[in-house]
Amino acid sequence: MDDQPKRTTEKMCDPCLVEGKKEESTNFCVNCLEYFCINCARDHRKYKQSRDHTILEELPHDTTIYRAFNTFTRCEFHPEIQIEKFCIHHDAMICRYCLKDMHHVCDDVVDIDDYKKVEIEAIPQTLAELKTKCLEHKTALDMQMEEFFNNNVDVKDNILVYVQKVRDVADRVE
Ligand SMILES: [Zn+2]
Ligand SMILES: [Zn+2]
Ligand SMILES: [Zn+2]
Ligand SMILES: [Zn+2]
């Protein structure tokens, strides 16, 4: 029996929650921005409309970047769906509806899914690099703080010396 208190950061599987079940999530789909349990992740990979989604095997600590990326890859005319193609002729990122409605006569329409997938898969790496940069900054900041603190210690010492001198003078006058 595992009666250890659960971490509050633990995410429940989103599709299971819809069904009123509480399943611990193990995966995260960066296209849907949803958490999945093992079974739902397997289903998600199985169905045609979500087969090419990028499903992370590890839960991200912070989903902000995925959310930002997701907004960025939405069609500006059809915000409910993601862009899939790039029309070279119009220099436009378009979704499948745009392709049908406005770009059906364009010859040079390319698939951007592969490009997007590569970008998304690089996110954990990008995050790691950002973290390293932050740590470097933090170290620099710590050094500055230390310097600042040391300088202040000097000031304090000087003040103490000064106060002592004033006292000495005062003692002599008395
Ligand atoms: Zn998905
Ligand atoms: Zn589930
Ligand atoms: Zn569109
Ligand atoms: Zn076009």
C-alpha cells in the first residue's frame, strides 16, 4: 500500500478527469496541451487526428513555453486549429481550411509539420540552455551581492572605528 501523501504538483490525466476518473498523468501532449495517463497517451498515439502529435514522456515543469508555442502556431483566421502549411507564393502560414478556401490555386504550398515537430522537440533542449544561462547570471549576481556585502562590512567597520575615535576624543575632553 502506498499511503504517502501525493505531491501537490502532480497532474491528473485530462481525458480521464472528463470521465470523472482520477488517473495520475505520465505524459504531456504539446499539441493539445493536455496531460495523459499511460492508457490515454497510448490512445492518443493511436487515433488518426492526433497520431502525429508530440507527446512528451516526461511531464514538463513549466508548460508556459509550450502554451506560447501553441498560440504562435495557430491559424490567424481559424484560431481553433493549428497551421499546417506554408504558402510560399503568399508568404503565409495557413491551416487546412485556408488551403481549401484561399490557397487552392497556389502551387507552392509546403508542409510545415515536420519543421514544427523539430522545433517542438528542441524545446526541452532550449529550456536546459536557458536554465544554464540563468544559473550563470545567478552566479554573477551572487558575486555582486557578496561584493556589495563586503563593501558594506568595510563601511560598518569604518563607522565603528570612527565612533570609537569620537568616543576617545570625548573621553579626553571630559
Ligand atoms: Zn495531442
Ligand atoms: Zn487517462
Ligand atoms: Zn486558417
Ligand atoms: Zn497562397
